[in-house]
Amino acid sequence: MIAGQFALLAEAATDPLENHHDQTGRALEVEETQTYLDDDLTIQSGMVAGEVPQEEERVLLDDHEIETETRNVKRRVASEWVADVDGEGWILAECTHTSDLEHEPDWPFNDFSRFAGPEIAPVRLKPWQFVRNQRDADREWSVEMTTYESNLNDTTIEWGHGALKSKATDADVGVALTTFWNDVHIRLVIYASGYLAIWEPDEMKPELLGRFIHEEIVPIATFADDAEVEEDQAAEQSTLEDSGAEA
């Protein structure tokens, strides 16, 4: 499975990423670099490692008394990533730890900001727009889960047969579906928080994954925290498909 947090650079980097190692514990390994579309798109993949803050708790026994001691330590962690930093300017990586500084993005994007140069920030995704794009492109697609806010304090999740295409086109929290894209069945889940996971195919070559993100994910990404569902001009067609009626 391919999964991670999607992030955009404030502006495209001047050059692709390169291997980086320093004495602070940060490291970037570029394992593969692929170009396509007449060398207009460069997709890179690899591993990133760094030290993150963590609280460690020790239990101390003094005679019959038990005390706990908490201290801040550094822990070395690693994560896989896929990116196009000098084109559309995006990175997909597993976000495992929050930053200890309020103005910094969470790890590993705070380290990527140092490696790539421009500022990097996790973004919001528009699940409803992804669904509408699949529908409007006349692709073969099916929905497995829809999640949306039914009111300010209530989130509704529909699974299986209860997950209707008509509801998926308004899913403002998340959606899981399968779509037939570029002669490949892509089974994935997208959340408005910026989380993206692809279950099928279980392995995608970086250039194919990069092309999918370039064509399908970048257009539904936004820096706005309050992105709202836009009016659906083709809602009637989705309702017909749910009912099984002919269009």
C-alpha cells in the first residue's frame, strides 16, 4: 500500500532533490529519479530520516514507592517518499511526528524544507472534486465509503451498499473508491486532511504514481483550510446511477 500526507511547496524548487547527509541526524536518500512527458516531469522517490522529539517515561522504584520520571529525548525515524519538487512542487510522505515548533510543518516536511529550499506545507484535498472528476471523465468507478459532515458537530460515514455515488460527490471529509485510470484500476482513499492511500495496485512504479498524482491529486489540492463543497452541476446523473435507472 502507498500512503502518506500530501504537501505542496510554496514554489517549485530550482533543482530535483539530491542525496543529503549531515551530523544532525538528517538524511535524504534519492533511490530513483524518472523523467517522462518529454522530460517535462521528473518523479523522484526514496527515504528520508531525521531526529524527532519524543517524551520518554521511566518508572522508578524507591523502597515501596513508585515514581515516574519524564524526559525529552531524540528518536531517529525514517519514512518513504515520492515527489516532484521542481515541477508541480509536491511531496507525498508518511507524516509520523508533529513539529516541536509551532511555525514549522510536521516531520518529515520540516526537513524537506531544508532539502528542497522553498517552504513546504501540508494541504487540504477535495474528495468531492476527485469523485466528480472521475464521473465527468466518463471513467468506470465505484464507491466504497463516503464520509461527510451532516452538520457542524456530526460526521456521517457510509460503507458498502450504503455508500452512494450521489453522496460521494459531496463527500467533504473523505471518500474511498476504485476508478479505472490509464488502463489501471486504482483503489484508494482520500481525506480532506491531505491523507492519501492507494491499496491497489499494491505497488506502483514511481513514474506511474507520479503521473497519477500530477493529473488527479494536484488539481484537487488547496492551501485553504476552509475549502467548501461547490455546487454540483451534474448531481442528477449520480442520482440516476444510484437508483439503477438509465440516463
